[in-house]
Amino acid sequence: MNKIIAQKRGIAIAVVLVFCVAVLGLVTILVMNTRFHKGSHNVQFEQTRALMAAKAAMQLAIYKFRVLPSEFYKLHEIEKKLRADPSNSLLINKLNAFVDIWNKDFDSDVPGSPADKINQRMNSIDQIDANNRHSFKVVEFKLVSRKNKGYVKDYIQIRSSGKYGNSEKILEELIEVTIVH
């Protein structure tokens, strides 16, 4: 009887040792896998934040267009006149002045702009260090008109850029609008 108990005890110890080695192997694989992906998580985090910043610039541009469309159409009319007379320096200066005024609201690097206020809020919520800060702006904001090609609708093309840390993302969107001529 003592022999049978001794054999069972020996098998139980062997089973427990094999189970412990298996668990230790799985834990080792998990730790190594987590270490291997640690760098990619930081990159994904930065890319997500850069995309969020570009989206903030895009949403700000859409909001401004919906609230103040007449300012944008004034820019479009000056561009149309400039296409008819490209050497008119008065129209060029007027267009550049209006474009500067229009785009300052979308650049987070312009102090006091709506984009700067959004940027400050984004940076304060994240509680980030000085090396990783959000930055965004609208790169392009123009009317794409197809009036002479038989289309009734026109489109506004917006391209925005967002940065966070070492990552930069660019978003582009076409918004369908109806222009009353």
C-alpha cells in the first residue's frame, strides 16, 4: 500500500512540475511579445493624436464655412476675377489679404486664434510634455466648381494637417454645397 501511495505522489509532483514549466513558458512568451510591441504602441498613439489634430482643423474649417459662408464666397469671387485678369496686382493683394485673414483661424500656431484655443485645450487635457504637443492647420480650402460642365452642385475641398510628436497626418475632404449664382 505504501508503494502505491509513493508512486502516486511521484506522479503528482511530476505533473505539477510540467504544469509550472508550461505556465512559465507562456508568461515568458507574453513578456517578450509585449516588449517587442512596446515601440509600435507609442507610434500608434502619436499617429492617433496627429489624426485627431488634423480632424480638429477640418471640423473648425467646416464650422467657419457654415457660419460665415459669405466671406468664403467673397474669396471665390476675387479668385474668379483674378483668373480673368491674372496680372491685376490690386486683386492679387486683396486676395492674399483675405486668404490670410480666412486661414489664420485654422492655424494653431497663431496666438489667440480659435485653433490655438482648441490646441491649448487638447494639450491641457492630455497633460503632455513639451516635446509632444498638438499642432494643426488647414493647408488648402477652396471651391471646386463644375458649373460649366453641367453640374448643379459644387464642392469645397479642405485639406488639413495635424502633428503630434514625430507623427504628421493629412486629411482631405470634399463637401458638397449648392452655390447660388
